Amino acid sequence: MSIGPVLVAGGAGVAAILGFGFLVRADPQAVSWMVLVAAGVTGLCAWHVIERVGVTTPTLSAADRPAHEDAPPYGSLINALPDPVLVIAAHEPDDLTGRRFVLVNEAARQTFRIQYDAGLLVTVIRDPDVLEAVDEALFHSKEAEAIYELGGAQERVMRAFAKPLGTAPDGAPLALLVLRDETDIRRAERTRADFLANASHELRTPLASLSGFIETLRGHAKDDANAREKFLSIMQTQAERMSRLIDDLLSLSRIELNEHIAPEGEADLAMAVMDVLDALGPLARDRGVRLEADDLPARGQVIVAGDRDQIIQVVQNLVDNALKYTPRDAAVKISLRSGLSASAAGAPGDSRAARLSLLTPDRASDLYAALRVTDAGVGLAREHLPRLTERFYRVEGQKSGERAGTGLGLAIVKHIVNRHRGGLAVESVQGEGATFTAYFPLARAEPAPVEIASPVA
């Protein structure tokens, strides 16, 4: 068997993929990736042919050898591509389990957690639209694409491109599958739409209130000093609420944009709790509420993987939320436990409580540190638990005291915890308060669990 036809077919494949790149209006970087993939597949096919038929090539001296022979092997080039790449082979169109991946790059291994060099395609991708696009390339020699939404706590959206690659030596049709991550683009579009919708809806009431008071002050209350002082105080409160609302919306939007990207670095969770308690201590004293967090671990004992500023924001939002619903002369209780499995971290502390996991991490094998914050409010009915992290959701009939919030605190908590690959749970006994538990993966394993305080229902 001659290797010439293989190389000719490979060259045609390179040209076809170039044409495919221009047809889908891919950016130059994506087209270059496609060329590298096609070159890699061509090289691998040629290598397989040489291996099978025993074709030998003359050995050249270092001086006569072409410079390109010193380039990295094709496998290394394909593995260097940032997008997942798979080569698919199949025999019968009716055999749904006959589609097999015969080549994958490192990005595909990491994205789909592939441990083998070859295997059934349905064990990696089960999306019917993507599988249909692959079939179009395999059995109809047509280019196709599809939108692929990966499951899991962190939503990811990818665009799948399928391209026919001819046939293998055994006659099986081949197809190239390339997936491009479009999560950032989709999140930016959705965040922009959500921000406009939420801002326009939530700002309408305070703006209408300000407009009415201004009209009143310019009218019959112009010379009424008492009315002017009262209205100006209310107007200041409304303006401050709008400012907090915009700050929280911007914060939530920034968090959502990067939610699928795990943060780098480490943070001391115990120190974050201490900093928040120091900052909120004066507010708690003004409200006549005690902050009880005895026997917190020392510095360096509870190190979690994550962004310290965002973790502090989680602790502050949970404690601040508990302060709002805790009556005077009662206590907000904070506990911290470490070295726990995911199930133990989110386990209920009171068998009587209505409980719901608001967020469950994908990696159940990690060890976690769990922060529990318990208020002494009236508690929550079971039907309210699933909606607590919705934007602007408020439980009917409950008041948050003098410091009205924006309704975004728990939504921010959920998205930050999700970005940190952690979990969030709530439990409540009506008439006895509610407990929120946020748990984060530890940055490094600990020799033994460190349990600081008993859970309080």
C-alpha cells in the first residue's frame, strides 16, 4: 500500500476544513486550530498506514533532514488546542451504539473526563442535537453544528461543529467534532437582559415616590417646614435604597459572568468570619442582638479554596440577613466545622426542621468547611424554601426591620458559593428561626475533622 493516497486525502481534508472554517465565519484563530487538527489527523492516519504495511523511509543525516521534522509531533499540537476535539468513527447508521471516538485531545479529556483513548461516543455526549450533527457528518458528508448545554451546577454552553473526514482504512466513515465554549457570550447577553429587566422593575417604585415628594414640596408643602423635613427624610431613604439596589445588581452581574470559572487562591474562612463579626458588631449592639460565635478556630486552621473578598461577602450577607429577622434581646449563632464530606456538610441539625438543599456541589469527593448561621426569627414555611435565592423574593408577611434589604443578598450568596464549587442549604422550624449553611471545598486535606460548635436548629 502506498502512503501517497493517504497524504493526498489528508491534504484534501485540510483544504475542506479551511473551507468549513470560512463557511461558518470562524475567526482566524479558530481556523488555524482547525488546520492543526486536520494536519494532526492526517499525520496520525499516515502513521497508522506506515505501521500496518511496514513502509520504511530512508534515514537522513541531521544536515539533510528538513527543518519541519524537528517540529513537535502532531499529537502534541492537537493536545495544545484549547477547544475540545474528537475524531468519531462509525459503521452502520442504524447502530446507535456504534459511534466511537478514536482520537481525543487533552481539552476534551478534561471537559468530558475521558480516561481512555477510544470508546463509545454516547458515554461522553448524550445530547441528541450534537449526535445528530455527528451523524450528518458521518453518513451524509455534510457539515453541521449544534448548541450543547453541559449539565451540572455550573452552566456551560458550547457550540459543536461536525465535519466529515472521509473514511478510515477499514472503510468506516470519520467525522471531526470540535466544541467551542460560548458560555461567556451567553452569560453576557443574559446578564445584560436581566440587569435591564430587574433595574427597570425595582427602580420604578422609589423613582415614582421621589417624583411625588418633589411635586408635593414644590406645591402646597413649599412653606411647611415640618412636611419638608419629613418628605426629605423619606426621599433620602429611597435614594439610599436605589443606590444599594444598583450596587447589588452590579455585584450580582459580575459574579454571574465569571460563575463558570473557578477562583484561584486560598482564603482563611475562620478569619473571614472574625472580620465580618467585628464589622457587624456595632450594628448588632444597636439592634440589641447578640452575635454568638464561641471557640472559632485559630488563624490558618480552616483554609478553603477561593476568593477571600467573595467569601467575606457570603459571610456578611448571611449574618446581615440573620440580624434583620432576629428580634431584640435574642442571638444570631454562628458555627464553623471543617473536614466534612459534602453530605455531612449539608446535613440538617434538627430532625424537626423543614430542610432544602439550594445548591449541591458536583464534586462530592472533596472535603468541605461548613459555615452555619442561625437566626431567632419566626422561621420559614416549607413552601418558601425553594424560592429563597430568587432575585427580589420576599416571604409574605415577614418584615426585615428598620434596615430593609434589596432582596438580592441570598441570590448573591448562591452564585458566589456556586462559583467556588460549594453548597448551600437551608432548614427552618417555624417559630424557632432558620439556619443557612454554606460550605466550601478545603484547599488542602486536614489530618482530622475540627468541629467547633454544635449545630443550632
